[in-house]
Amino acid sequence: MANSQQEPNRASLLGVPAELRREIYSHVFTTDIQHTILSEWHHTFSRDIGFKSVPDLVKDEKLTIPWLNLMLTCKALAIELRAVMMEPSFQADEQNTTYVIDLEATRGGMALGAATWRQLPCAPVQARCIEAYYNASCGLQTWGDGGPHGITSGLYQTLNHLVHCGPRFDMKRPLPQPMHIEELRLVVEERGVPPREEANTHFLVRKRDAETTMISLGSIVGQIVNTGVLRGFVDRVRVSTGEKVLNWNPAEVGEGGIPEYWNRYGFDWGTELYTRAEDSAGS
């Protein structure tokens, strides 16, 4: 007679055939996570530093990456998942090495608003492509009478923070080495104005079609590429909407640096500015 105290059999992922586990892993890697990592970029000013773009990180929820959570459940799964991620076939599949993020504007397109991760299928060292979808419905005003609007430095610093700190955008915890991106893709699309922006009556959203927005965005992207700061970090840049495409190769430009009239507007590259500012605040 069976022992009534015996624990019933429990389903286990490791008890599933290896071929089926690999099918499960392929879905876990490319799960759409829909995690808003920051609500917007806000801009501070000090006499010593000038303007600085600071990410207003969403701290209510921890960034959850399904494959990483699975890896942390037990040693056996961690070993197997690492082995899968190191296979040439895994790295050859572009979907497994592409980070996907949605970007919104705020304040009538003058500032960069919410950034929402959709897919983070691999570790930063394995990521080869960043695919960012910009919502043209929120407007785009890159330049004002007094200099660049915050959206310009916000877009710039989104890339800067990602390359140096990974998808959490945490300047207190930089990556051991910066990411190297083979292709940065900025896709302009119309997703509709979010309710929070429709309620923001202080700013007028300038209605533009996606192609006009793409041209405006491409103008700023081209200027940033021509500074030379992306060399060694991004190999190719592509801005598109529908069948319209603009391309740049940062490796082919010189090292002109940030123009003087951009100085002190939040276009520092790397982590030095943020480290210096935190040291000053702590002293």
C-alpha cells in the first residue's frame, strides 16, 4: 500500500524532453516584456556643469527579464541556458540579439518621455542591434530659439546610458565594458497620442506625419553621427518609416566632437559627467 504521506509527483521543466525545453527557451528569450523603464528625461542646470539630462527611472517595479529569471531558478537550468546562448545558431538569429524599445515624446515633442522595453533577449555583451520605435503622434521639436530642446539630448543620452550601463540605465552601475552595437535602427511610426499627453494642455502637439518626423529626426541623428562620438560604439545607424530610409556609417566620419554651440546642453558622452555630478552632490 502506498505511503499516504508520500509527496505527489510534481511537474518539472527539467523533466521535459530536451527538444521541448529548447522550444520553451526560444519563446522565453523573445517574450514581449512591456516594461516602462523611465517615465521621461528631465533636465537640470548648474553653473559648473550647465544642462544635464537625467533619466526619471520608474522605481515601482523591478525590470524583469524572463530568461534571466529562469536562469536564476536553479543551477542546472542556468548551465543549460548559458550553453544555448553561446551556440552559434542562437547568436546567428537576429531576433535573439536585438533589443526592442518604444519611445514617446512629451511636452508637445520638446522632451523625451516614456521609454518602454519590449524585448531584451540576451545579455548586453551579446546584443548586436537596437531597434527603437519613436511615436510620431507625440510630436517632435528638436530645436528652439535658445538651443536644442530636451528631446534632442534625451535621445542622445538614451543611447549613451544604454551603451554604458545596459538596459537599466543606471549610471551608478556601469557595464564592465560598453556595448558595441552593429546597427541602431530608429523607426518612426504613429501609435496615437497617449492619454497623459492628451491631458497635457500646457503644450501644443504639432501634428506631423511620420515621414516629416523621420526627416526632422534624421537631421539631428546626422549631426550626432558627424560629431564622431559614436565611432567604436555603433557601426551603422538607420532611420526609417515605411519604405523611406536614411543611413549613416559612424566609422566613416572623423572625430569633430560636439559643436561649441551644443556645449553645456547635455551632450557629454560616457559616464564622467554623471560621476562628477554625484561626487559633487555627496561632498
